Amino acid sequence: MATSSDGLFEDMNFLGVIGYVLEQTRFIFLVPILNVLVNLCQVISLLLFIDASYMAIVVAIVKLRGRTPEKVLRWESFKTDDVELAPSSNHPMVLIQIPIYNEKEVCQLSIGAVCKLSWPLDRMIVQVLDDSTDPHSKELVRLECKKWASEGINIKSEVRDSRNGYKAGALTAGMKHSYVEGCEFVVIFDADFQPEPDFLERTVPFLAHNSEIALVQAGWKYVNADECCMTRIQEMSLNYHFAVEQKSGSSIHGFFGFNGTAGVWRISALNEAGGWQDRTIVEDMDLAVRAHLNGWKFVFVDNIKVSNELPSSFRAYRYQQHRWSCGPANLFKKMAMEIIHKENVTLWKKAYLVYNFFFVRKIVVHIFTFVFYCLILPATVIFPEIEVPKWTTIYIPATITILNAIATPKSFYLILYWILFENVMAMHRSKGTLIGLLETSRVKEWVVTQKLGEYNTLRENLISHYSFPERLRWREIMVGMYLFICGYYDFVFGKTYLYVYLFLQSTAFFIVGVGYIGMSVPS
């Protein structure tokens, strides 16, 4: 009996030691580390709030004072009576580039819209840069170009032997043709963009009458915004980007990131900045930063909007967001010191580019959103010693969310879903940002965003017969499980109502994880 009692005593001591070690680990290591991370996130949250408030105040002042680009800058129309029948020599020569890569669903729409632009036919060259490898796509482009050439449009179809440099390589190759030498301005439209006929009449005068302007960027509108909940969410995010980020940058600093399409460049400014470069997958942003460092200014015209298509499938959207998060982070890594050491650039301009434009809006916001709201905040329910103030968890995120939602009033009712879905996407954006900073194998990955155009028969058959395992996304499911467990713990043992958010957020991750988001488009 004594031996048995001694064994039981030893077992109890052993379990007690384990419990003691775990308890000490909790108080000595886990709680202090988590507390430091929470404090750091509070600081970052405040910085993001200041940046968002600053942009909102700038836009509000500009709107209240009625400072439209037409009022602030010189703008005189080139339009004359019967311009198509009587070519006008006062119109500058414009090159219009349409880069295409296996986009048979939309290429005809873009080419057709561009060829209908109201501009003297002898002062406009349409250049279709076709890098397609799909024979059907190449044939559609060839026939469309032939059709418009027969109607008197000066249209060129340029085909490369390889896809080196992706879009940047195609645009660079297009600028090397001899017929481009007489052009003063170049316009870029991606294959799904369909400008209104008066696009050139409304944008080119800004460049022609203001010698300090290098770029005129138009806004976007979406032909399929109401297609599904995912496209409505995208519309909300993009409307905020244009209405606040682009407009505030244009109004105060004369700088913003070029969106890569629906913009008009002064060719001399483009060449002075070093032309298109393919060192990252955001050649548009790269060019914009270099041109701004050379002293050029940009203007965003929000009352000119070009129709285009939002990604309908989550797969296409995920690839797009990878490019939009990985590319800027990689460009920041390559250009930060270049910006800092650039001569003849004011300290204010350098600080804005490095801190506001890149660090806060392209790096911090993606990583912070996922790490804090989906990892650190859920973990605090297990550590009641750590208190997260309400201004960090409620007031600041609510204010920033409302600022985003104001840009799209019709979708205000989706604000809760927008928050949850953006947090899911923050995981993918964080991953892309880290890939860009660390320059791992996917840093130069370029996947053209799949578009569907007017192929209604395809749209009607989008829900393909995927088997259930093929629809699963394990990263989202694992994060969803973590959030659910933390929520359940808070529901049973916690003293807060954080479990309400955790259950909702875990549900959003599960919905995406099982493939029930957006349209299911065959690969």
C-alpha cells in the first residue's frame, strides 16, 4: 500500500510540475509578448486612423470648395464642328495602346470602344499589343483590327515572339515602332476597358495646356458590379480607392499611383522617367514614382469614368490581389533607398512617398489587418490579463469602415459583410506583401485576371460541377477553426462579447474555405 501511495504522490508531483511550468510560461513569456503585440497594434491602428482621416479631410475640403481639375488647371476643348470629316491640325497626335493576353471574351469590346473615340482619324493611332498564345484569341484580335482598318481607323496589330516583361515588355516594344515618333501622348486601356467616345476630348486638354502635368488618370465604373456579393464588395473598396486615395493625392501632392489603365501619359515625361520597367509586377506604379521624383505632377479626373469588368470568381480575384499587394511591397523594397537618396527632391515629398504611400498604405495596412483582427485579437480572449481598449477594437475600425462605405452609398447595407470579407482577403494580401518584401519564388508571378465579357452563355453556366474536395481552401478553413475555438472559449469562459465578432469572422472564413464565394469559373 505504501508503494502505491508513493507512486500516486509522484504522479501528482509530476502533474503539478507541468502545471507550474505552464503557468509560469504563461505569465513570464506569453502574456508579456502578447501585451507588447497588442500595444504595437494600438499604435499602428492610430497611425492608420490618422492617415485615413487626413485623406478624408482633404477630399471634403476639395469638394466643399469646388476645386475640380477643370477649375484649378487650364482646360480648353479641342472640339470643332464636324471633327470626323474635317481633321483638325490643332489636335495633338495620340497613341492608344491596348495590351492583350488571351482575353478573347473582352478584346473585341475594348478595340471597338477605342476605335469609336471622338478624335480626328489622322491624329490617332490605335496599337493593339497582342501577346496571346491562344489561337482563337489571336484570330479574334486579327479580325477585329482588320474590320476597323477597313473603316479608316489607323490601327496596328503588333505581335511579339515572347512574353518577356509581361505588360511592361509589351508596352515598351510598342513604343519602339517608327510611327510612334510623331505622337505626343499615349493612352493605355486594358483589354476589358471600354472608354466613352469623348474620353480623349475630356482628358488630353489637361496635358496640352499644362506643361507640368505628366499623367491624367480617369476613374472606373463596373459593368458587373451587381453580379454577386463579391463584386459589390470589390466595388466598395475600389470606389474608396478612387474617391479618397487618388483624389487626395491628386489634390495635395500632385501624385498618386497610376492604375495601369484608363490614363493618358505625356510621352516625353514617360521617356524622361526611364520608360516602362519590368523589375516588378507593378510597372504602372514604378513608372509613376519615377516620374514624380523627376518633378512631374499627375491629375485625377473623377468625373470621367471608364467601364470595365470586376473579377467574378474568387480565384481570379485572389490572383489579382496577390499582384496588387506583392508588387507594391517589392517595389518599396527596391525603391525606398532610391527615393531617400534622390537629389533635388524635397524632404516632404520623400517622406510622403516612403511613409504614407508605401509603408502605411501598401505594407502595414495588409499585414496589420490580418495579424491583429484575425490572430492577436482572438488570442486575447484566452488571456484575461490583457485588456484591449474599445477605441482600438470598435471606434477606429468603425470610423474607417464608414469612410470606406460612404464612397458607395447604395451598398451601405453590406458594410458588415464588407468588413468580414476584407479581413479574409487580408490573409492573402499579407501573404503577397511578405512575398514581395522577401522576394520569394512567386514575386514575379503574373496571372492575367480572367474576364467574361458579354458571354452570357458562359455566365449562365459558371457553377461548374466541382467535387467538394476541389472547392476546399485549407488555409481559410484552418484560420476559421482558430477563430471559432477562440470564440467558443470566450462564449463559455469570457466576460466580453468578442465572441460575436469571432463567430461571424470564422463563418466568413468557412464560407470562403468551402468555395461558396463569387462565381465558380472553370480553371
